[in-house]
Amino acid sequence: MAQFRVCPDTGFFFDKSAESLIKANAVAAAVSLLIAGVLALGVILTRWQEVHLLPADLFYQVLTAHGINALLFWIIFFEIAILYFASSTLLRTRLAAPRWAWLGFALMIIGAVMNNIAVLQGNSSVMMTSYAPMQAEPHFYLGLILFAVGALIGCFVFLGTLVIARDDRTYEGSLPLVTFGALTACIIAIFTIACGAIILVPTWLWSIGYISHIDAAMYRVIWWGMGHSSQQINVAAHVSVWYLIIGVLFNARPMSEKVSRTAFLLYILFLQLASAHHILVDPGISSEWKVFNTSYAMYLAVLASMIHGLTVPGSMEVAQRAKGYTKGMFEWLRKAPWGNPVFSGFFLALIIFGFIGGITGVVMGTEQINIIIHNTIYVPAHFHATVAVGTTLTFMALTYLLIPLVFRRALFLPWMAKWQPYVFSAGMTLMILFQLGAGTLGVSRRHWDMDFTGAMLSFEYPGTAYTLMAVAGVGGVLGVLGGAMYLIVTVGSLLFGKKLDQSAGFLQSFGVPMPASSYNITQPERLQMAPKLAVEEHGSAGFEAPGTFVLAIALLVCFVVYYFINWDYLASVWPIS
Amino acid sequence: MSSFLPPSERIWWNTPIGKQEIIWIGIALVWCLIMFLMMPYWHIYGKQNLSNEAYQTTPAHYQVKVDEMVAKYKVGEEAGIPVVKPPAGSDVYMLGRLWQWYPILELEQNQSYRLHLSSMDWNHGFSLQPVNINLQIVPGYEMVLTVTPDTAGEFTVVCNEFCGIGHHLMLGKIYVKEN
């Protein structure tokens, strides 16, 4: 039974059903991103006080849908595609239970549509977090539950595929690092969905009247077990994609398999504790609990990210130095393919995720510092650095890799693709930095009117806050433009991109497999272990990647300085005990 | 290419780790421990720490306490909301409801007060501006903290947890008088 085709450019083997599912999930992700991006424009143009585009009810409605489509639907559809790629394609194995995988996909689609309809109808503008006792329509919760069940099926299809690969011995030795990272993401996803079920199922029953009361504090604790952990799936997934991209572009191997894998293990063990970040100023939760959980048990998950922060660019540096880019500290980086959006997207995501997202996240997750940051616009600024740039830009970069590989199309408007990561990250960075500033001045998140028009009492933010929000508005619009460029390139490539195989037609772009004749391989050759490395030294002073080490130290210095600046700021507010 | 190929060593966990990685892991671990210890350190030596004092309550029960304080210490009214001046060192109460912080408090500079906060309906966010102290106010829970306003002037409580269509109308006031 022939069911594999081999990619003539890369030698990847694609299982017919896995390939169709990857396409379908990727297309659903792109549609979600389109919705989220259009809505983002409404949000940012309303928060820009001089423009103040939308009326209050529409603003909260748009903000709810923006958050859910961007943070849940876009990301998780894409992650399911990554799980299938990292299992079936990388391990050269057939996908487990493709019918179940399609069922999962169908449930995700139904759930996403149902939830969007609920928000569109107008009685479910409760924000992504839907804090009880504020209540949405029952199908708001039901949509999320169905989506999560679908995603859970995807996780089990991934795990089943790993088992099949192991039983059929489709690869030698251990799992590749990228698949190992995807497995990390999958394990965190199962924990996340379990938390989601524990809180959303009772909340749904409450919304239809079967349960009389949902405790507001308990809701927050458990909801964030899902809400924060779902962002940790992203971290594990996009770090895996970083390893994949440096492998494809530079033939890079991890500096040390042991170190990188241990770092992933630390994610599994500790990242989930981070739901505490959201309840640091809540009543009824003890300081001991907050300190232990908010720091992921002594910052061991932060340690893991700092390790990846060194080993990802470090592995790339080692590979580049081996190719002869050995001049000075940074020739390996200067001579990198900056015009290739796969590279520039990945590297900008890495830098912005680490320097802005990572540092601000740890600072505001410090128990006491959270007092000066909780629920200010600093918070969305932080998670736009981690998710909207770190994860999203990584997935965009991966898309540019997948379009020729999976969809067998050349990129449409390559010049636009070349500029896209720069426009997107410049816009987003501008927005993020200025929102961080506004948050420090106390500007609230999820707030329609910083003028408080019509309130019985009055309050004025300092003039600087308005300026900061206006510049953030400009940045946000630029970011949306960068997102639009991504969608133009992606959709354009699927519709009008040059076909790399004659068989790749219009329908093939949307999940329909290519003609049977393409799939002429019954069983791919077994995947061999990576060749052993001849011992060579390219770095200096026993350092394989000195340039990366300098970058890492720069990160640490920024981190330390910014961390203590915030303690200093905290020390200036009213004493509370 | 081994980032997406099986590792070149079957027993990959026995391969030696490079010097650079060891040094970085060491530095990062030390930094992580410093950050961890900063939080207990601040509990002992810092002045901005939330108390662990909180009680389960009901809106009706909490409302009674607020009303008692208002009846006892009311000194005026602003925009229909009573202004209350409780004695220094006493228990003062504020509640959040759609869409109002109630009542307005008048405090003395450099005096300590036991501030009680709760919500009558949904989640609200107590965001004291321009001091920038932000607390989550959860219905059914009464949070108690000791505050010592060390600056005088007019301070505003902005609601910074989304609480429906009138969220942006929800302001409160705390006046701190020099003494």
C-alpha cells in the first residue's frame, strides 16, 4: 500500500493523510489569524485615544474575539499541524488513526465557529478569560470545550504516531530533538486541556442552570491552569521549531543533546506552576504558595528558557563557523541569510521573545513587583512580545518553509515575504515598548476610555500616557500591516504560487491529497542517526560559540538591570503590609 | 542536520557537555536563585508586601460593614457618594460594584489603616493612581491590608478588571490630608 511521497528538495517523506491534515490545520490557522488581525486593528485604533474608533460595546466584543482567535485558534491549529509534521514526517511513519485526526479537526472547527458566533451575537463579550460570575452564553463555553476536545484528540494521534514509529522501527536510536520538543508541547497541552475541562465544563453547566454557583477565586486559579499553560505549549512548540529551522537552514546540530533535552524536561516539570502569575494580588492565597509557584519552583523553567536562549543561536553559530564564517565574534551572524524570511523571522522572534518577552515576564511575575503591574497595559505588552512575536513570528517563518515543502508552491511575491518579518516585528516592538511604558504609568488594560467620559468622578492620566498610547497605536497598525503581508504571501502562494509539481493544483492547497501516482513509496527507508561529528574546534578559548555567549551575557545584563529598576520603583509606592 | 535526526550517539545522555554551556548554566542558575531569594528577602526587609489576611464573605454581609462605617464617620458627600473620614489606625472599608467604588475615603498622611476590599458582583480591579498599586477584587472574598499613605493629595481608584459596559465609568477617590 503505497502512501508516501518523497519531497525532491529535502528528502522528507510525507504520509498522504498526515500531509492532508497538516494542510487543513495550517489553513484553518491562517483563517483564524486573519480574523484576529482584522480585529486587532479595531482594538489598537480604539486604545489610541485620539482616534478612539469603536463604541464601548463593540470594543469589548472585538477585544474578546481578538484574544480568543489569536491566542487559542490561530496558535493551536498551527500547533496541531506541527505535531503531525514532527511525528509523521520527521519520523517517516504513517499517521496513527487519521480518521480520529479528522474528527478532532472537525470538532476544532465546529468549536471555533460556535465560539465566534457566540461572541458575534453580542451577549458574550466577557474577554478571553470569561471570569465568573460574569456570564457568557452557553455556546460560548461549549465552543471552547469542543475545540479543546478536538485538540486533545490531535495530541493522542501524535502520541499514537510516536508509538507506531517505535514499533515499526522507522528510525534508529532516539527521537530527534525537534520531535522531543514537540512531545514536550504535547504533554503540556494535555495538562492544559485537563485544567480547561475542570473549569469550563462546570462553568458551561452553570451557564445553562445546572450548577448554581461558581466560586470566583477558584475559577481564576483553575482557569489560569489552562490560560497560562496554553502559552507554555507555545513556548515548547516554538523552541522546537527554532531547532527545526536551524537544522534545515544551517545543518545545525544541537550543541549538546543532553542539555537541550534536559531543558525541555524542565518545561514539563515546572512551567505549569505559572498560573500563579495571574493571581499574585488576589485575596485568599498565601505568600508561600505565590512565591513557590510564581517562580516555577526557583525559576527552573526560566533556567530552561535561558539554556535554549544560548543553545539555539549557539548551535547555529557552531554550524556557521564550521562553514568558514569564523572572522571575529559575529561574522557567523552577519553572513546569515537575512533576506530569507525563514531565517529573519526565526531570529527576530528569538531576540524579541528573549529580550522583551522573557525579561518582562519574569519581572512582572515577581510576587511583590506584580503590585505595580497587575492588569495594566504592561501585561498585554508582555504577552504580545512572547506570543504575538515569539510564537506567531516563528510560525510565520515556518510557514515560508512549509509552503514549498508541503503545499509544493513557490512563494508568491517573494519581495513581500522578504520584508514581512521586518515590518511585523518593527511594528510590534514599537507597540510593545510604548505599551510597557504606558503600563508603568498605570494605564489599564481592557479599558475602553482612558478619558473616563461620563464618569461621576474624574481622573486624568499624565499627558505622557496619551503620547505613549498614540505611538503604540502607530506600532500596532504597522504590526497589523506586517500580519496582512504574511497573509497575502501565504494565501497568494496557495492560489497563484508557481507549482513545484505539476500535480499540485488548487485543491491540493487546501488539504486534498495529490493524485495517487505521487504517493508511490510503500515504506520509506529507515531514518538513520545523525552522522558522528569529527572533532573540530572553530571557536576561541575553548568556547564553541563565543559570539552567542556575548549575546547571552548582554541578555543577562539587561535582565539584571531591569529587574532591579523595578524593585526600586516598587519601593517608591505606599507601604502596604 | 541532527536537530531533526536521531542523535548521533545512541546513549546521548553520556556525551560530555561543552565548557561554554556549563558556564552559562551555572550563571543562569545563580541568577535564578537570586531572583527567587529576592521575594522572601522583600517580605522581611521590604515595605510593599500584601498580607495573607482574607476572609470569605457575602455581598450582603460586607455591605453591612461598609454601611456601619459610613454612618459613623461620614463627613461630606461628593457626586452623591459619601466622603468618610475614619480615625487613624482603624478598619476602613471600600467596596466595588457596577460601576462605582464606594465610599470616598479621607485618610491622614503617614498614618496606617487596615483597608478592607471586596466586590458586590463581578471581579473588579483596584488600581490606585497615580501611586500605581493594583489589586484584584474578587466577589465573595474580603481582602485586608495595612496601608500607610506616605504622600498627600488626591488619589483615584480606577477599575482595571473588565466589568462590563460601564467599566470605564468606575472611578473612586481616596484623599490623603497632610498632618
